[in-house]
Amino acid sequence: MDDDTEELAPAVRSILESARTRSGDGGNGHNGNGDGGERVDADPRDLEAAFDAAEADGRTPVIAEVKPTSPTTEGTREDDPVALATEMVDGGAAALSVLTEPDHFGGSTDTLERVRDAVDVPVLRKDFLVTEDQLDAVESDVVLLIARFLGDDLGPLLAAARDRGFQVLVEVHDREELERAIAAGARFVGVNNRDLARLEVDLSTFESVAPHAPDDVTLIAESGVTAAADARRMRAAGADALLIGSAIMDGDVRSNTRTFTTAERDRSTDDSAPDGASTDDSTPDGAPTDDSTRPATDATDAAEHDTPTS
Ligand SMILES: O=C(O)c1ccccc1NCC(=O)[C@H](O)[C@H](O)COP(=O)(O)O
């Protein structure tokens, strides 16, 4: 496992420390998979198909995140997560992300199980997994692995997750992490606009990393999307889908989700954030992009799109 924890924001160091002490019970003293310690055999709902269905229906593919709180959020949203999740789906979310991290995000494996039972879209388990046994805490359709935290363990953990049937979203923040993710065989890559060293969000992160991804990788823009204009901007930069938490959780969840899922269909969608927060609009909006035309920074970069994935 990588140990550059000195470079991480204190909150993120604390998240990692707690992740390293959690076992495969999800931190709740309860194995979310039923009977203690059993290896998960996941029967996943297809994430790519969910994105395709959203596109076919004219919706921007959005993974809406059930995120009760976080180190960068004030307060905790106490509503029933199942009710919130149902509203997200009603708002057009192609998939859901559910935090299972208990100490900093108010998540739990029980919440994920309840949400997954209540909806029919794919559900991503959002957590900071660092050991193989943690994969067995609960069944989900997709698990998140964060390249920065895993170092050389990324490949083995990705393989262990796939062995259990999970689809895997590998999160990266820069080009070096993207290359490691691709070398490990990632097919879904999330580019996190939030810098875990400083917890600052900058949408240009996705714009700078995305052109280096092979065309056959499904790219997800994570964090910092707060308005319809941001959603269009990420799509113009090549995002196949968007992972959105705080801006959906703040206020009317169904209506907030709809703001993003209709961002490209209705160009008149108000560009202010659903909660009125200002947006990072330093790059002009772009029209929706086709996967096959993911922008490249230059001809050399374009050639790199042909890198095969396993
Ligand atoms: O969201 C945080 O405050 C946070 C702090 C430290 C590490 C990770 C954090 N977030 C995890 C996430 O990946 C986000 O929840 C997700 O990308 C959604 O981001 P946003 O739409 O900005 O809520």
C-alpha cells in the first residue's frame, strides 16, 4: 500500500487511519453479507448499460450520491437514505453511490443494503477500501478503489473485486494515477476533481486528465459539479457520466438530481447551482460530446488513446 499519507489533508489521513482499522464487517460489527466473514458473490446490475439507457432516454448519465455528511460539509442530513435514494432515481439518476464509510461520512453497509433493495439501478459502494476482506462487508454492483491510497495493491485488489463479481470504479486524480489504473486493467475510471491533499475542488482536473484516457475506458467526472453548466462542461471534456454528491444532497434531492440529468437536454436549465452556490465557470460550456471524440490535448495525446486495456 502507498504511504504518502504525510501529503494528505488531515481529514483524509484520519479517513485512511480509520479505514486501516476496519475489518470486513464494514465497521458496524455486522457483516452486511449475511453470515459472518462470508465471501461476497455479487450479481451486479450493469453500470455501462445503465449509462447507455440514460443516454438513449436523453438524460445525462448521473451517479447520484447518498452522502449524509463529509469533512467538507456542514451538518448531517438525517433523512431516511432510502427515501433520498428513491427521489434520486425519480430525478433520473442512472445509478447511485452510497457511502459506507461510518466515521467521516455517516455511511453504513446497512444503508447500502436497504438502498439497493429499494431501487433497480446499479449501486456503487463508496468507501476507502484498503484490504481484500473489506470487499466482503456488503454486496453492491460496483466498488470504488482509490489509486492514490493503494499503490501496488491496486492491481491485486481490483482482481479480488472482479473475482467476487463486482464492477470496479478506479478513482484517479492525475495522469500518473490514470496510467496505473489502466495498467491494472481498469475499465471504469473516475477522475476526482477534489484534491485529497488539500481538499480543494477544481474542475480543470478532469479536463487535464481525460484526454490521456484510452477511448474504451468509461470516464466518470467526480466531485465539484454544482450546477448544470458544470455538468455540461464535464461532458464537453469527455465525461461519460458524472458522480455528484453534495449539490444533490443540499435541498430538494429529486429536483436537484433533475437539474443535472436534464442539463444537456434543456439548455435553458438555470446555470446557478441548485442550492444557489456559485459555479466554477472559467471554461465556456460545450455541447455534449460523443465518446469517440474525447478531446485530446495534441496529436501525441490523441495517439495515446489507442492504448489497449485488458
Ligand atoms: O466530500 C468530501 O468532503 C471528501 C473529503 C475527503 C475525502 C473524500 C471526500 N469526498 C468523497 C467523494 O468522492 C465525493 O463524495 C464524491 O466525489 C462527490 O463529490 P461532491 O459532488 O463534490 O460532493
